[in-house]
Amino acid sequence: MIKAVHHVQISIPVGGEDMARGFYCGVLGFTEIPKPDSLAGRGGFWLDLDGFQLHFGTEDNIDRAKTKGHVAYLVTDLGGWRQKLTSAGCTVIDGIPIPNYCRFEFRDPFGNRVEFLERE
């Protein structure tokens, strides 16, 4: 039996940790949590969102801008997020309509696709 999703790993370029922290912690407001000592020397870092973990791993030579893969976050104040992300330099694209949600997507500073949804 699958009980829950424990974490999602997001790919960033080698050496991109500070820029990723600036965006994910500074702009989006995530909280960094310590990686276990056994993994600390491998690069990257971990974040927490109310018990759900995002793991950032480093790898080069990946064309992140071509993938449809993404993490979708349920948010409040979708309009406020649109304004904040646009002010931070992100291009926001309206999502294809789906029942009961307003949504948009954008790319993080490394080209990873991100979706924000708000229940109507």
C-alpha cells in the first residue's frame, strides 16, 4: 500500500544552491531543513512545506526547459502570487482551464516548470 508522497526532488545545476535558496526560500517562502550527515557532501539542499519535503539535487547538462514534469502547489491569493513572481522576473503563463481551479505556470531560475493552483 502506498501511504503518501514523502518528497519531490528538483534538479538544479551544480553550484546553483545559493540561487535556488534565494528563489525558493526568499521569493516562495520555503524553510530549509538539514540534510542527513550521510548526504551532506553530495550538494543540493532540502526544504520543508508543512511536512512535505522538496529535495534539490545538483546535475549539469539537463535541458529543464523542455520538460512537462513539474510540481503543482495549491495556494491562496493566486493574483498576489502572480504579481510577486512577475516582480521577481518570472514569466507567468495561464494554465489550460480545469474544473474548480484557477491556475498558472512559470519556470524557476533554472527552467524547472512550476504550477500554482487556487480552488475557485
